Amino acid sequence: MNTLLEIIVCPICQGELYLHNKQELICKSEKLAYPIYDGIPILLDKVLRVITEEEIKI
């Protein structure tokens, strides 16, 4: 059975997303972070944030 991280991708580049601190999904190629609220990833441009190079290394 697939996990959610194996199924969902970044809505902008269709790249892999990485779980960060169980609070965000990170897209390293686009340098974006999508929040997770109550266990549900929110992949909308209204709530994403741009991340720094340091955060990408996580």
C-alpha cells in the first residue's frame, strides 16, 4: 500500500515532497513549503511559503 508521500507531488513542478517536522511538506526544487493542518497537507498557493537554502538542506 502506498503512503501519502509516495502519491502526492508538488502542484507546481510535480516533484517529490519531503516531510519536515511533521508540520510541512518541502519541495526542494521549487524552494517551497506547504503546511500540514490537522494531518492534512494544504497544497494551495495561498498558504505556501518560500524557504531558504538553509531550510532546503534539512
